Amino acid sequence: MIAQPMFVYEVRLSDHILDEISFSRLSAADWDLLRAANLPLVDRIFDETKDVETRQAEHDDGARQAERELAQMYFKGDEIEQDYGATACR
Amino acid sequence: MRSEPRNPANTSGLWSVIRRGIDVIHDLFVTAIEQSTPLLKVLLAIYGATAILAIVLPIVFIVIGDPSYALISLRWILALLVVVLVATPIIVTRLYRGTEIWGRLVPVQPLPDKIVQDLRTRLKQVRLEAVECIRSYHPATRLSEANLRAHMMLPYYLDPPKGVACELRMQEELQLGMEGYEDRDFRFHPNLGVSGRVFVIGMPKIVRVTTNEERDADDVPIDDYGILTSQRSKVPANLQWIISIPIRRPADDSNFSTLGVLSIHGMDQGFPRKTLEAVVGRIFPTVYLIVSQLCQHLVRVSTAWEPRT
């Protein structure tokens, strides 16, 4: 059993988190999977990531912008919390 | 069109029960017809006429005793009556379920073996990326994959505990490094525990083991998350931090909906908030790959219906 106190906090997107996001590490098979799933912003990130070398040199290019938009959309959270409790009783 | 509620005080005894039953069936049919398509309305009308015939014709036989009166034999009419008696509750319950107030797309249960193995591979990838990210911030650290545990919790809807729509569970194949730990069989109700909370709000959370003096202003004691005492006693003594990230599918043009929760547990070594937050960004593309795989195996479940008024 853990003896020390444990604390929780909610992660808010900041620049240093967004800077870590890079789809350029994905393999060709990964890209195929992502694109087949037709997920938001994937095509835009893919189109901007054609030249990976250039992209990594150019830190603030279109792909990075699209990745940031995606992360902000993904981690926006639910404005209205889903009710899994009383109204969902069986 | 909805019929007015009837006052049960106006009737009594057996007739009250019969009358109440008739009222319920009548109301259910009225509401069912209201919610049906035009084709279904026609079919329901035919069914209704058949039902009336099935009830009236035997009475005619009994009273008049002349089979030729109804053109068909008593045996067929009795068979029709049986069909009507069996079909009525089925039609009523199928056609009228009230208004859905809670329903969502969830991963199918059980997930196909192939997708489970793919997800396990992704989980390993996430763990490796977490190690690489932490090392990039702390080159001197001896952290390795052996110091990290990882798991995916998915909602189980088929046999949820009373009072909740689902329960978050982690199947054995979607656990890494948890062998021998007592907390490997943890289950959480939505909104309880860190995973349960992440599942409901769709935002990542980080847990850190630290002292009261070193806590930050927005740190909340984990005990406020509804962790059971029995669960708390099973948390390993060498756990130092947890990163929990929602696995979310696109819901519409600009929103996502949570499918499950992925967590990484750091054992033995603690790290600053900034390092752990960086891990969230580093593993995000792989989490998005997990989303793309889970999206191929979704099913819609509805567990709550607004009662008929």
C-alpha cells in the first residue's frame, strides 16, 4: 500500500505539450491506418508532412499547425458531462 | 395524441385491474402508432383489426354456435387468438421504448482477438515513447520500460453494476507490466477513480505522489476521486505517477467522444510536472492510431429511456 499522499491535476494544453506532438514519426502503415479511418485533420497533417526532413527543420509549418488544432479539438473535453449515473440505471 | 391519465379511484376490485391493463395497452399502442412510420402504421392497423377479430369471433362462435357464420373454423380462430396474445407484448415492447435519453457508440464486447493484439502492440509503443520522452528531459535517468506499467480501460456495458450504465475494466491483454500487482483487476464506475473521471470529462489527468508541502495549488487529493479504501490498499507502494489520457472518437465536426482511457504508471522514480505533461504530447499520435483502430469496432448501445408520460 502506498503511504504518501497522491494528488491529481487536470492537464491543460500548453506550448511545451503541443511542441511534443509530431506525427512525422509514424510509419507508412500507420498513415494508411489513420487515413483509412477518415479521422479529422489526418489528411491535412499528412499532406503537410510529405517532406518529413523539411518539416522537422521548419518548426512552425502547416503540419505543426494542423497537429495543434487536432490536439486542441481532441483535448477540449466534454462541455456537458455525459450522465452515466442515475438516468442510466437498469 | 396522448390519452388523459385515468383516475384509479373511480374503479375497484378485479374490474380496476382489468381496466388498468386495458388502459396501459391502449396507451402503449397509441404512443407506438404515434412514433411509427406510415408503413408501420398500416401494418399496426391490420394487426389491430386481426386482434379484434381474434377476440370477437370466438365469442360469436360461443353465442351463436354456427361455424359458418365466421366462414372459418374455430380451430383457426383459436390459433389466431394465440398469435395475437403472443405478438401483442412483443409489438408493444419493440415499437414503444420511450425516448432515448442516453446512448452512445462503444467498443464492441468482446473485441476481436486481432484488434486486441494490435492494441497491445500500440500500448507497448506508447510505453516506449513515454520512456524516450522522459529520457530526453532527463538524460541521466535510468528509467526503462521495466519501470513503467500501462493499461487500457474500456467500458463494459453488458453487465454493469446497478446504478451505472457501464463499468471501466482492463482486460489482461491490455495490461503491460502489471503482473503480480494487486491493482490489476481494478474496475471503476464512470466518474470514480482517475480513469473514471477522465472517461467522463474527456481530459487527461496526471497523478503524482508527493508531499502536502510540495503539492501545487491545483492538485487535488486522489481520495476525493471516490477511490475505495479496499482499492487504495492495493496501490503499489512504489507507484510514483500516473498519466491518464482519454481515447476519443470524432463525434461531429468539432467534438470528440470518449471510448476508453489509456494510463501509464511510473514506478520507483518521480518526475516534474513539465516532464509528465510532455509525455502526453509525445504519445498523442499513437493514441490517435488507437482511436483509428477502435473506430472500426464500435457498436451503439442505449441504456436509458425516458419513461412514457
